[in-house]
Amino acid sequence: MTQTAVDSVEAKVRRLAKAHDVTAELDDMSRMAVTITRMAGDVVELDDIERLLVNLKRKGVLSKSEILTLQGEFLQEKKRVKKRFEIK
């Protein structure tokens, strides 16, 4: 099936977030986690979809296993798109 025949993971996550009034905004706890991570010498940058997944979990809309499955599918989707646009 082509990407147009099946909803992208991104579209599914955005629709789910909209239906439950969830945004990709960082809350105080997330900002603190980013700061601690940077102080430890690591940099973890979540994109909007990954932040939506975290916030959907926090709100109780998705379980941990559901967000892990969706994030895995999302990362595979991003990889396929990136490959499609790479210059050879």
C-alpha cells in the first residue's frame, strides 16, 4: 500500500492529540528533564510527534506499549521518507 492509501503515523497521532486536547508543548516536568539531560552531557531532541506521544501517555490516552509501538512506526516512516529524498 502506498502512503496515500494508508494514514501516516504522524496524521494518526495529530488526530488523536486533537481529539483529546493534547499539545506538543513542553510542561515544567519536560523542561526540567531536558535541562537535567543536557547537564549530564546528553542532548535529546524530541520532535512534535514524539512530544505529542509523551503528552498523550501522560494524559492517560495511550499506554506505554502503545506509544512505543507508534514511535517505532513513526521512526520507520521517517526513515522511509528520508531515503526517498536522498540524493544518490
